[in-house]
Amino acid sequence: MHREDENLSRIIEMAWEDRTPFEAIETLYGLNEAAVIRLMRQTLKAKAFKNWRARVSGRKTKHGKLRPTGVTRGYCPSQYKPGGASGR
């Protein structure tokens, strides 16, 4: 798998994760929320995109400004971490 394909796959994975805010994707990959939405619209099938939008719209954990003060991590401790034992 090429690095670009790996990045695309990881961005999509992060976008689906409930506890990964859009700001974390922007920090790691330079894509703001609007760019992630465009990417998801282009990449996913129509029904999957509709399901994803319904899932993330207004979800506090997907928007850094809606998260409780003091929560700065992009993922919960039990989620995948780059370079972990999973071999990713």
C-alpha cells in the first residue's frame, strides 16, 4: 500500500471514530472539517456518507469546541495509536 493510500485510509478511519475530533485530523493531515466532509463525500458510497454525516453532526466528541474543557487528546486510551503493537 502506498503512503498516500495509507493516509487516506487513516483519515477515513479517524473520521468514523466517535472520539477523534476534526481538529485532530487537521493537525495530523492538514484537512479542516469541510475538507474531511468533501473527502468523505467523494470516497464513500452515498448511503455510507449519509450515515456518517448523521452520526457526526453535532456530536460533541467530533468537535473540539464542544468538548469539555481540559479534554485535549484526539483519541481515548483504548483506541489505536500510531506505531502501536497492531503493526500499523
